[in-house]
Amino acid sequence: MKKQFLLLLFLALGLGSFAQDYDSFEKLKNEIISKTIPLISAENLKKVENTKTPLLILDAREKKEYDVSHIKGAKHVGYDYFKMPKTEGVDKSTTIVVYCSVGYRSEKVGEKLKKAGFKKVMNLHGGIFEWKNKGYPVYDNDGNETQKIHAYDKSWGKWVTKGEKVYE
């Protein structure tokens, strides 16, 4: 719990050195995520994405991160200013996958969705970093596939192993 608080504090203050406390991406993911929301792997999301299953993908990163690239069809909801009206009209039984960079912010948004009565909420394990590291495509705001991925800052960017890292 203390590390989660510190992560939130570091994110809020724009400090990234917290990410350097880990020697592997797997340890980082498992330490900062409480698993209060069921996890879905990048591989399983890719499988679901290719079916006719009704699916809503929500991006819990900030707008500047989303604008660099996002998962195809993802709706930006943000984290700092996330509000329930962004999900108006969405059936409470819709499968929702929330993601951010690694999974912390998306887990917190997922908790809010669960409290609001959404029944099938999942958190993308490892976030968009894991998605891109697995070689899955990301898209810009014009719908074009891109290699760019917002890596937050250089200490977080070390966990992005594929693609072109963007920090602004």
C-alpha cells in the first residue's frame, strides 16, 4: 500500500524515479497493481478484440499521452479528471477494458466503474507498454498505425522495449 501511495505521489508530482526502484517490468507491474479489478493480458485482449464480443476500451492516461498513440477504438477518459458522465449510455453489462501506461491508473478508474455498477470491468495487465512490447499496434488520432508511444519520462520509458518513445 505504501508503494502504491508513493507511486501516486510521484505521478502527481511528475517524478519518475519510482520506476527505477525495480529490476524488472514484471516486478513493477505486480507491485503497483492491487488486483482489485480482474486483469486481462495483452494476448487475451487481442483475441477478444478480433471477435464480435461487445467491448469498450477506455484509456485512463492523460490526453497528451493518448494523443501520441492508443489502442484502436479506445475512448479517452483520463485519470486526473475522470468522471462518470464519460460512460453515459453504456450498458452496465458491457465488457470494459481499462488501460494506462502500466496498470495503476487504469485500476483506479476500474474501481470507480465497478462502484458505479459496471459488472465486467478488466484492467489491461502491463497497460499500453505491455501491449506495445508484445508487438500489437497502436494508432494516432487520425487512425493511422504508429510506432510512437508516450513513455511518460525516461525512468518509465525503460519499460518500453518496442516502438519510438515520446516524452512530451
